[in-house]
Amino acid sequence: MATETELEARIAELEAAYVIADTLNQISRDVNAARDEDEVLHALARLALEAGAIRANLYYIDLDEASEPEWADKVAVWQREGEPPKPVGSRYYLPEFPLFHLWVANPDEPLFMSDIATDERIDDNVRKSVLAQTGSRASLTFLLTQGGRWVGLFTCVWEEPHEFSKREKAIYRGLVGLISPAVENRRLLARAQQALIEREQAEAERERLQQEVIEAQKRALQELSTPIIPVMERIIVMPLIGSIDTLRAKDIMRVLLAGIRQHRAKVVILDVTGVPVVDSGVANHLNKTIQAARLKGAQTIVTGLSDAVAEAIVDLGIDWNGVETRADLQTGLMVALKSLGIKLGKA
């Protein structure tokens, strides 16, 4: 029997997932629109700066002949006013970084150090070196990798110990794969612009690389924007955020059917709270998705229809009489539980 407390906890988890997805989406847009490395760094570091960080750095990484990380070039620095200046352009031999061994051990995972003075992953010699070099007590580092290659490095430090929240960790983990293509292509763009003499060639190369960034970002965001969240046994939720086109509609159907199969779902909740516009094309895509789910033996409930979206559906003459709809996610969950004979009890 599901309790009201359990239901409220699930709803809170969904709301937190919305916030994380929206933050990642905003950071990716800012990085993609950045005009230089300083703006890239500011987009990446905004969350840390809001949490009290005193300094952030962005590095490009050069590989050796064996394609192993060897050198790091500092290309952007942000520091709190009054901090000693840290010049851009410095070049560092990576294996001499005190924490290099931890980066190599798990390059796809951000390195969170809430308190360098007590962290058990480093010995006393490394600890003294880190404290002396950074002048800080907490740090965050994540590598930017593309196709298994190190392409960049982001670091951020705090003057005092800093306990990283669940939200911070989720966002930084999401950034590792989401931002790497943009940083790599920005670096390639800079090199191409330096090598090309004629302005027309440089512009053509810039547009091509920019398009690659956009496509890479789009692929990464498609994965973020079509999550499957199991709420309770046999009930899954797919929150949809942003506009829906033909390509994304196919991804939604593919991911949803896979989620039904994986979780053996009997009820699917499509939450469209984050979809700003529903036209005839979007409605048809949703209808096809609902029909496909029905063929897999799952009932679909659509939640989060705003007044504007509901009016648009009526104005377009779209018949949704056969579609179960509810105003919000919580009401949809109650209907889903009732359809499965699950009663809510007091905690």
C-alpha cells in the first residue's frame, strides 16, 4: 500500500529532476552561445560561484604521442575580487598535479573534495601540496572528455569546507558529457581561425564547427529531455520539457516503449507541464505515442495541460476524448494508483 508520504516524496523527486534538467539546459545554451573562453568558464562556474566559490579555472589539455594527457594550458580564470591574480596562459605538466592520480582513476566522474584537510583519498604529502597550491579547503574538478580523450579541465575552489548538495552533484555529473563537445569544438575553432588566412575560409570553418557543437548538444539534450522515472511498481513517468519536433517525437516513443518493457509498466504518465506549445503536429505525435503504449499493454495519462494548451487543442479541433488527462502530476498519480487498485494509507 502506498502512503501519502511516499507519494509526496516521489513528487518532490520529480520536481528536483525538473530543476536539474532545466539548469543543465540553461548552462548548455550559455556555453553554446559563449563568444570566448571567459564566457564558457562563467557559464560552467555560475552554480559554484552562487555556492561561495572563490576561484574557477578552465584548461585545455594536450596529449602525448600515446594519446595520454600531458599538458594543461590555462585559458580562462575567474576569481573573487581581492584574490591574488592568477594569469591566463600558464602551462602545466599534468602528471605533476597533486590530484592527477585521482583524475586518471575515474576520468568520467567529477572529483568532489568537501574538505581537503580531512579527505581520506589523499595522503599527507599530497594534502600539504594541494593546500599550499590552492590556498583553499574544498575543491571541485571535472574532466572534459570526448570519445575517451581528455580535451579540457574545469576546477573550482572554496576558501572553507563545502558540503556538495545532491543537486550540485547531479548537475556537475550531467555537465561532464554535455559540455565536452562544445569545449572541444571551440578549441578546434580557435586553431582553425589561426591557421586559415582568408576570412571566407575561417567563416565557413566556424559555421561548420558551430553546427557540430549544436548537433552534439542536441543529441545530449535529447537524452536529458526524455527521462523515464519509475514512481512505483508498474507506474512510470516521462516528464517532457521544451518543444517537440518529428525527430524528438520518435525518440520519445522509442524511450517510452523501452521504459515500459524494462519496468513492466501498466500505467504511463506523460507530463507536459514543460511543453510550451501544443499544435496539431505535437498532438498527433502524442496520440501515436499513446497508441504505441496501449499496444504494449500500458494505459497512458497525460498531465500538466495548461489552460493555453487546452484551448489550443480545442481550437485546432483535435479530438482527445479518448485520452485520459489530468491537470497536474499529483492528480495523475492518484488516478494511476487507483487504476491499479493501490490504496493510499497514512504514513
